[in-house]
Amino acid sequence: MRSLLCAAALLVVGAQALTKGHDLSSTAVMENEQGTVWYNTAGKQAAIEDILGAGGMDSVRLRIWTGDEYALNYTLPLAQRFSKAGYKIFLDMHFSDTWAQPSDQQMPTAWDASSVETLAAACREHVSSTLKAFTKGGVELDILSIGNEITNGFLYPTGKIGKSFGSFAKLWKAAREGVSDAVAAGTKQPKVMVHLDNGWDSEVVSWFFKGLFAEGVTTDDVDVLGFSFYPYYNVKATLKALTESLTLMANTYKKPIYVAETDWPTSCTTVTLSEKFAVSARGQREWVMAIMDVLEGLPNGLGAGIFYWEPGYITMPGLGSACGCNLLFDVNWESQSDTYAKALSSVYMFAEENSGQGSNTQQSQNTPAPQAQTGSSATSTSTPTPTPQTQTQTDSSQQKEIDFSQLEQSSSGSSQQSGGSSTQQSSGSPTQQTAVQQRTPTPQTRTTSAPKLTRTPQTQTPTDSSQQKEIDFSQLEQSSSGSNQQSGGSSTQQTAESSVQQTDDSVVQQQ
């Protein structure tokens, strides 16, 4: 009887649709410090959550730090905004005052690290108080990740995994107990996640979970498994490898599995990608759909969901990679007061059908995006590499109109992915990768007095091929809107559906 009940439960899990989400942690920073105004594919102003929601998003992932820019006083109001809009919330706890990733999991400066015990107590209290604050603020968490990409541990140096998982496991277990404390005080139980990078690497992820569960953490402490999966850090990060790795995890631990982070570029000239999708908005959709196919094919319906990482982090278009741009928005920096971000067709990556895109204005402000009236830009041709532009604003003249007819020209035409070329050496090259990868974030800013952006700024030197180059957004993602010539609210504008299809077809022809 028990086996029949278990089988029935697994069938129920299998019948559930995948969770489809985006990490929108930087949204308030972009809006408040960069003056970002979001536009859908039809050129209508809308909230970013409305644009992505129309594309199938049902959940939002948000990071929270122990201090500094993404602390509780930043992340909770953002969670309230998205929760009130009807989206499930996935909270990603970094246990650091700054970015936490495999290479760097800095301990919070205010925490007592005099012993493992005092640090464990701080972990437990931090998790408990954070969850209680979200409950008090009216936000129910769907998923809670205890740590971000903790393949090497967290809270370095005490919690860094070396010869033993002992200290790390004790700290993680204490954080998990903080969840139980909050639940006992009235917080709704979230799904507790362990999040690792390189979900395609079955050897590493197997090593991690065997070590964790041998040191006092039980499988009952973990509700779901989460993995990052990127195409540009290692050419071995293939869909086949991901399938094999996640299948092994599903069969071994019988836990729902999420791809907690992923991206695909629209501009990438210096990296050999792990798969051969177009370097374009169409490629972004196809990459994500391929991952969804992997998840939906996992044993016993254990594929649970997918999250695209930071589609609107416009000051860091490469999103920490060596690629030029992984965003789902094209950006015009010309205005002195606002930054205009227009959605690419890839915002519909989660839609059940890539059609009917004109409907995403249902919650938008029907404010046509400004149009630039330039005569020559519409005939601009792509070049082998994106033309660097200076993002520093020195022109004090009145705000210029934006020519959205020049947007949506896929940078794949100018960045010509070399597919499986083995001669490119980059962060994605096997010769430069270890089992646990390090991402070196390299944000871009548009002003000389840059806003506080949290990751180390890069020097944009055109002659240095090792540096991520600036992007000429006037050359990116030129859509068929160039042929339907948007002019304010002109009734001659084609539907977003046909615009998307023409854009993607033109991209394929350029490959």
C-alpha cells in the first residue's frame, strides 16, 4: 500500500507544471539609480514584472545579503511588490555582506566567528529573524535557498569545505534549524533548497551531497535541489551532461530539482559556448526551452522549475560572464534622466506558445516609447564585433527620442558564435576551468560618477582583448519594427507576434 501511495504521489508531482521564474534582484537598483523605464516588445511602457509575467513568468527569485545593498531593507519591499502582483517568491540567502559564489563566500563582518558554535548560532538567528520579517511583511516564501552556489561551502574560512564537511555541515544545519524556529513562530514552511553551481557536473554534485549527508544533515532537511547551469564557463556544460547529472540526482535523492540560474547570450565573441543555439533572442528562448525539456524528462516528474538570472540587470549586460550581453532587454542610454529598456522577443521564453505577444500590455501603461528620427541608422550593417560606445553622459541637451526601430537586431549577426571551436580560450575553456567555477563579475556603468553597483567595475579598454567590450545598443536586436516603422501609436504597427517571428528568422539567416 505504501508503495502505491508513493507512486501516486510521484504521478501528482509529474502532473505539475514547471515553475518558471526570473531573478529580478537588481530591479529597484536599476529603477532608482539608473532611472530605468521598461517597455514591452510592442513599445508600450510597463512594469518589468508585467512584461515578464505576460511571457509566462510565475515566480521571482530575489537575493538577500546580511548587509549592504541587498540587505533586508532592500529585498523585503521588492518581495512585497512582486508578491502583491501575484508572483511566488524564491529567496536566495547569501550569508554574506556581498556576493557569495564558489570562489568567494565572505563571512558577514558583524558576526561572531570566534568558534563554529558562535557562528552557527548567528546562522540560526539570521535565518529565523529574516523569515519572521518576511512573514510580518506579508510575504510567503515558496522557496528558500540556504546559501548561494555553496559547492565549496559558505561562511569562509570557517565553513569552507576542505578535507571534511564537518564545520560546513554544522553551519548549514544551524541555518536549517532557523527555518524550523520561524515556522514554529507562525511562518509558512518554505521549500528549503541546497543550491550548487555547475549542475551538469555529476561527479562534483554527487561528491557534495554524499559529503553533506554524511555529516549530520539529513535528506529530510532538504526539500528541493537547485543547480546553476550556464553555457559559457565550460564547454562540457552540455544539455546531455545536464540530463545525466540531474537524472542521477533524481534517482538518488528523489527530490524535486530546479535549474536555479541560467542565461544565454545575445552577444558573445570571446567564448566557445557549450551548445550551438543562435547567439540571439531566439537562441535565448531555444536554450531555455531545451532546459525545460530536460527537466520535464527527469524520472518520476522530479523536474520542478527554472529561473533565468537577472534579465534586466542593465548596468551589467554580460551578467558576470565574458559574453557581451545576456539580458532580455535592449537598452538606450541617451537620455540624461531615464534609461529606456525595451524587451526582446525572448521575454516570452516561458509562454506556452510564442504567439499573441501583443497581449502583454494588459497591465501596462499605454505610453508609447519615444521614437528617434534618424535617417541612416536603419540601414546600418553589422560588424564582426559590437562597436564600443562610451556610456558616460556629457551631453546636457534635452532628452533624445529613442529609435526602437533600430532595436532587436540580434548581436548574433555581429558576434558570430564559432560554435564548437576549440581554439578559443576563455572562461568557458576546459583548460581554464576547475570542477567548481569562479565567476568574475564585471559591471558596466554609464556615468563617470558611477552608482553603487556592488561588483567590481571593469576598465573598458578596446585594445585589451581580455576585457569585456562595451556594446553599441543601436546595433543590437534590430527587429522587423524597422520595417513596420513604429511612429508613436501608429495604427500601421505590426503585431508583436509577426515582429518576433521576423526578427528570429533574420537571426537564423545570419548564423
